[in-house]
Amino acid sequence: MDDLQSLLRRYSYALWRKRWLAIASAWVLCIAGWLAVSAIPNEYEATSRIYVDADAVLTPLLRGIALDSAAISQLELLQRTALSRPNLEKLISKTDLELEITGPADLERMVLDLSENIKITAQTKNLFSIAYRNKSPKLAYDVVQQFLNIFIESRSGTNRSDMENARQFLDQQISQYEQKLRLAENKRAEFRAKYLDLLPSDANGSTRLEAARATLQQLEERLKDISLRHEMLKQQLENTPATLGGDNEPSGGGGNPGLAEAERKLRELQLRYTDQHPEVIAQKKLVDSLRANPVPAESGGSRPAAGRGRPVSNPVYEQLKLQLFENEGASASVQRQIDDETKERDRLAAIARGAPGLMNEYTDMNRDYDVLRKNHEELIARRESMRISSAADTETEKVKLDVVDPPQVPRIPVAPKRMLLDSAVLVLGIAGGVGVALMLLQFDSSFETIDELRKLDLPVAGSISLIAAVVPLHRRLLSVGSLAMALLLLCAVWGGLIVKMMRSGAA
């Protein structure tokens, strides 16, 4: 701590002794800095603002139908189209920048300079600002104005060019996919024609082999039903008398024709329904009633009673016999169908065993065909969307560009910031003067304090301090006042520069 205090005391004494050198250095540095700042040329900035308005009615109507160009960032659209090299070269040719070009290298430098210095900034979602700085206010204005003109003129042309390129590409891709689809369809048709019996049908997705097996199973079940019916008919035929009357009169008939008719109808119902059917039960009760109360034959009638003369054929027996013949014919027909379907099944099964990877090949073929067809349909849909978008862009003004703030010739420079630079020069000049004094102090071999002498290991008898009474007060005040006046004068010069810049507006 003592060493630090002694060091600060030494530097303070040294700076006080070299105060006029520090003030002079500060003046030199400040004047040189202010002259350098004044030599910096002014830069003027021309600005303009554009409002990009997507149509509030047409755009929602076309959403999902046409290509949504409004979804692309308008800032990216501006940068991609307006800051392209052709547009920048056109901008150079329409302004005085062309006078500064003497060769290809200058043109390349100018294009790079414009692409970096033309600033496009998004202020809101639809509001964008365009700014450019130059030493000439008129040139800055011309660059922004021509930039706006070129962009507005080329926007529609760029959209149409992009649409045309996209349409040509889509037409080319659709033509290629149509050729691939035709080849795939022909290959698929030839494959189906060759293996039609083993491939699934478009109706239910089953193959002819599966259909033959299902049909054969149905025919076999039908044959079983016919066989059961045949056995029932045979049994009923054996229990039914072939004739009526005489010895063959059925028991319980009693020569009553009503009873015979009721028994015949009961047999018919039993062939169609079970014994628990309501009609069968009701017919049985009628037969029992007729048997319990037989009706006597008429005494004076001219017609002979049934069953008392010669025997007559039983109609129920004849009907059962006819049904039996029809059932045998149906059984023979079904059996013939079973034989034919069995041969067809065996033939298809033999073909299927000869082509084990047939279904895998057909599945792969269908998958490739479906992919081609899907891509072809998507390309056609995109081409139609592009056509609608193109019509919306050409026949209507889908996206409007409104110049909110047109560019003006700038009057006040935006750079350099002279007030800030002059203030920085003042601070750095004073610090530089102190620094010069401290630097010269490093080369000073004199001793400032008695402690520095003692460090030399030499006997020091003592020190003689400056007696204030020896130096008059007015001389001391004059020395301090001169120093303060020099600093105040330096600050006054800085203040004058600031006031001048504020009046001129060049801050």
C-alpha cells in the first residue's frame, strides 16, 4: 500500500512538472483529430418504404387450389429478385454510377458494393424499407428510385418467367410419366392375360382357383341336401298307397273323400315343414276330427262313393313319385357340376403349383404401377394449380406493391457522426497528452522524492522543502489559472464545433 502511494505521489509530482507539455500535446492531438474528422466526407442516405398487399379476397379463395405465392416471405422475394446481378447491372447503367466504371473489375466491384450497401429491411409483416448510402445525395436518391422502378417492372415479368419454366418442367415430367404408365399398363395387361386364372379379380379380389374351391364346396353341400330329400321322399313313397278304394283304402278313411283329401294335404305339409309347424299341427287336428266323426255316404246319389268301386290311383302317391324323379334329376345335375368343377379346380391347382412366385411378382408390378399413377396424378394436379395461379397473376393483380414513402433527395448527412467523433477526439486528446507526459517520465533520471535517494544505499542527510513564502501567491495562482485556462479553452473549441454542427444539422 505504501509503495502504491509513493508511486502515485511520484507520478503526480512528475505530471505537475510536465503539465505544460501535457497540455500542449493535448492541443496538438485534438486539433489534428478534429481536422481529420472534418476531412471525412459526408454520407447521405436515401430511403423508401414499400407496402406489399396480398389480395384479401382472391388469395383465400385460391388457397388449397392454386400455388400460394403469398406464403413465401416477401423479404426473400425482394432480395432474390431485386438484388440479382442483372438488376444491379441495369441499375448501374441507369444512374451516374456508370461514370465510375472503366473496366470489368470496376463493374464487379460496383455490383458487390451495391449488393452489400442496398439494405432491404422488414419493418412489419407487409412493410419493407429500402435504403442506400452514398457521398452524393443525388446519387443516393437516383439509386433508390431506379431500384424501385426496376423491381416493380420486373416483378410481373419474373413471375411469368418462373411460371413458364415451371409449366415446361411439369409438362416434361408428365409426358415421361405417361410413357412409363403406358408401359406399365401394357406389361400388367399381358401378365393378367397370361395368368388370368390365378390372379385375383377386380370385383372381389379372389382368384379363380379360390372361386372354384368355394363353388365346389357349395355344390357338395347342395348334393348332401338333395340326398337327404331323396331319402325322405323314398320313405314317404313307401308309406303311401298307390291307389285308393277297395282293399287299398287307407285305414281311418272310411270311404270319406274329405278325410282322404285332408290326409293328402297333411302329407304335403309334412314334406315342406316339420311336425311342430302350426299348419302341420292344425292339419293333424282336422284329420283326427274327420276320423272320429266319419260322414256316411249319400243313399240316393247317382255318383258312386269313392273306394267302393274299382280302385283309383292315389294323387299323393303320384305327386311323391314325380318329386322323387325330379330330385333324382337334380342330384344327377349337381353331380355333373361337381365333376366339372373338380376338374377345373385340379387344373388351376396344377397351374398354381407351376408358378409359386406369381403373386409376389404381381404384387410388385401393382405397387410400381400405383406409384407411377399416383405421381402422374399429383403432377397433373400441380400443373392445374399452376395454371390457375398463372391466370390469377396475369388477369388480376394478386399482390400489390404500394410505395408508401417515395425516396427524397437527402439534405442532412447520416454519417459520419461528427459530434460523437469530436467528443471522442477531445477525450482521447487529453488522455494522449497525459500519456505523452507519462512516457517522457520514463526517460527522466531525476529523483522526485527522498525515498528514491535512499534506495541507492547512499547516506542521505535530509531534504529541503519548497518554502511557500519564497514563491508569491499570485505566481502560484497564475500557474494554476493558466493550466485551467488552457483546458477550458480546449473545451471551448470543442463546444464551438458542437454548436456549429448542431446549427448545420450535420450531427
